[in-house]
Amino acid sequence: MRPNTVRISAVDHAALSRMSTASGKSMAKILSEAVRELRRKRLLMETNEAYARLKADPLAWGEEIAERQIWESTLMDGLE
């Protein structure tokens, strides 16, 4: 993998360096973990916002509940 350069503040670099030393992980590994964690948090936040918008629309929310009930009936179809 070709390395890339990312500019960060001196304060963030110092924090990253301390985290690297404390954990025994490379700064690149810590940055990679942080990016993945932020991506997960944003996905969950966006999903929660989308569900809030869906719930705010009574017709759309009713359709969602109806579809869930249809899918729940498949749990008792005897298939594994």
C-alpha cells in the first residue's frame, strides 16, 4: 500500500503520538481505527435520523410497521 500524507495540527499529532506509545500501536493503525469508528458513528447517526424522519410521517411509518409484521410471519414458517 502506498503511504499518503495527511496534515494534522501539532496538538493532534502529540495526542496521536501519546496514544501510539501507550497502546504499542502505530500512529497509522490508530488513525485507521479512528476513521473506522467515526464512519460507524456517522452511519448510526444517519440511520437514527432517517428513522426519526420515517416515524414523523404517520403514513410511511404505518407502512413500515405493516411490512415488519409480514416479515415476522416468516419466522414461524418452519424453515431453518
